[in-house]
Amino acid sequence: MDFSSITFLFFLLPVSVILYYIVPKRLKNAALLLISLLFFAWGTPEYLVLIVCSILFNYFTALEIDAHRRGKRMGSAKLVLTVSVILNVLLLGFFKYYGFLVENLNAIFGTSWTASELPVPIGVSFYTFTLLSYLFDIYRGKAPASENLMQFSLYVTFFPKLISGPIVQYADIDEQLKHREFSWELFGSGAREFLIGLGKKVLLANLLGTTFYAVTALPLSEVNFVSAWVGALSYSLMLYLDFGGYSEMAIGLSKMFGFEFKKNFDYPYMSESITDFWRRWHISLGAWFREYVYFPLGGSRVGTAKTIRNLFVVWALTGIWHGANWTFIVWGLYHGVLQILEKFVLKKQIERLPKLLKQILTVFLVIIGWVFFFSDSLGMALSWLGRMFFFNGIGDAAALYYLGGCWLLLLISAFASYPLGAVIGNNLLRRGGIWKAVSIVFFAAILVFCLACMMNDTYSTFLYAQF
């Protein structure tokens, strides 16, 4: 079930809010846990037992690690941590990478093994990384081991962040799990943020998807310069508005239940470098890899050669995390190479460039990377890139048709990807008076238009739900 579905908006959301606010304070976490498990079971009911077992295993494992750490038995704590990390990663790998592994082993050894297609549990990459961060933090003494099974279960399964994050560290949510106070201001802020995210998803990302999928449905031989760029630009904006919109909806929903999470996107297409882009794009995932992979390897404090090695490891893993395809691995390594060039080869030259030129260059490089991200194979990615650089003609009637039909949508989507609209809206909202009434009409209009689009069969699932 997605946040932009009729079922969620007219059933689970109102039921969740009503149930949460009518139960006594001592039962609010229990109500949220029940709702979250229902949300999970709605998507993949066959895996409800799996996530419950995973929660129980990691809950007791963390207590064991904490007991060894407090008893100064760090060797035993490390052993328990290592075994638990391996088991969590194996579980993730089985569901996400088993088929990919079998396919590549067949190619290498000429075998013909078959891999059964299993449905992937919703949010498995996100809740696995949530559990791993918890175990690492307990081992390092950076977070308290929860002795309350219900609170820990809610931390793992809390439905706003279950499908596509953000990935929340336990230390950031521990006190909120124990004590939350209702605030109309926070609830209203959350509702507005949810509607903004819903609008980005339904009114922009889904429509961009119509253009993108129409272009990519063409035979590659018919894709030329104009249509290739229309496809790449549509996807770049669609992915941000889809995933960024989801994150706003998730954070907004969390506020409606009294939780406050850090933002997961910070207008990434304003970035002045690839390094800056990854401080703004999927912030919680970048922070996870820095905290639990890059820094433990030594970060950038271990000399140039080892820093380059560390970056390659992080970006290879980032690519693999996104999916079981060589295109994702190449996409991750592409970003790693760009960051290495920025840090060690072109740093002074980049610093001398005007700000606007740095932003344009960064967006251009990011779009090139997205071609690998959306392609089914490396061959498709390379062919698409070739057509983006004149290798199949500039354009034809079909390409101009696609451009003519979507140029206004691309402009509006680009505007929504920058902060000017949000700045203007927040300033007007702070003035109060008539502007408060205008804002109510504005958000009501977003909801009405979204519902109209959703009932007109333009609904589609969140792109990052597959990761």
C-alpha cells in the first residue's frame, strides 16, 4: 500500500489518526505498532512472520551485545555483532540478490541453474539498514539498548518510514518513542508537508512518468538526440519528485503522530559538486554509509590511496544496495569516480568556476548517471548515452511531439525542484490573515487535484519502493 493510493488516503490514514488519538497515552505506541504491522502485511502478508522474527532476533541480540559491552567483554560483543550482521545481510541478500548471483554464476561457469522468483518484502533494504545501524550503535555505546520490545518493534516498523525511509538512527528516536506531546502546530505542519509531497508525486512525478515510459517504449533505433534528452530529463525530475515527495509525505505523517525526523532531501539539483549532491540527496542513506562504512575504514584520514579505496568500497556498496543489476553498480562507481576526481584531481579548477556553472555541470553529470540507473542493461545505457550526443540524429516528428507535449511540465517540475516556491509560500503563511485562508484553499486544491488524478488511473507506485 502506498501513501498515494485511494485505500491509504480514505481508509488506513483516517483510521490510523482516529485510533491513535482516541486511545490512552500508554497505548499509543501499541496502536501505531498494530497499524504499522497491518501496513506491512497489506503489501506482503506472507512475510509478516519474517519481519516479526527479524525484530525478535535483533532485539535479543542487541541486549546480548549490550550486556557483553557493559561487562567489558568486547571480544564476545564483537562476535555476537559479527554473527548478527552476517545473518541480517544474508537475509537481505537472499531476497534481493539471489537471482542476480545465480545469473552471473551461470554466465561464468556455463551452468543452467534456475532461481525462483520470490516477492521482495516491502522496505527490506530500509528496515535491514535500520536494524544494522541499531546493532552497530549498541556495540559502540552510541545508543541505549531498548529493553521495551514494543518500542523497539515500532522503531523498526513505523509505517511512514517503512517503505522508503528515511533511515532513522535509534538515538534520534529513542526519547520520542517514550515521550511525545500533541501539538496542533506540529500536526498542521505535518499535514501540509504530506500534501506537498502528495502533490509532487501525483501531479508531477506520475505525469513525468507518462512521458518517460512513452519514450523508453520506443525501439532504441528510433531514439534520437531530442527524445533521448526528453527521456533523461523526465526521469531525473520524476525520480526526485517521486522519492523526495515520498520523503516529505513520510516526514509529514510522522509529525502527525508526534515524531520529528530529519529531512531526507535538500534541493539536490542546486548542488555545486557531486560531493555536495550527496549531502542533499537521500541524506539518511549517505549518512548511513559514512557512519558505518566510510569512517570505520578510515575515511579521508588514511592517505590518498586508502581514501580512494574507501570511496570505491562505499560507492560500490551504494550501487549494490539500490538493486541487483550491473547498471546500479556502474552508477555507484561512476559517482565514486566523480568524487575522487573532485577531491584529488580537479579540486582547484572546480573552486574557480562560477557558482551557476558549477550547478549546471553537476546537474549534467547527475543526469548522465541516471541513464545507468533507469536502464535495464549496460548496453541500453551506453546506447542511450550515444543518442544523447547526436549518434542517431538530432530529432524527428515523434521527438518534437514528445517535447511539445511535455516542455511545460518539465519547466513546472524543475521549478518544484528548487526552493523558491517553498520560500514564498512559507513567508506568506507567516504573515497570517488572508494568506492563511489562501493557504487552506491551496492545500485543499492540491488534495482535490490529486484525487482526480488518482481516480483517473494515473496512479503509480513509488519508484524507491522497489529498493
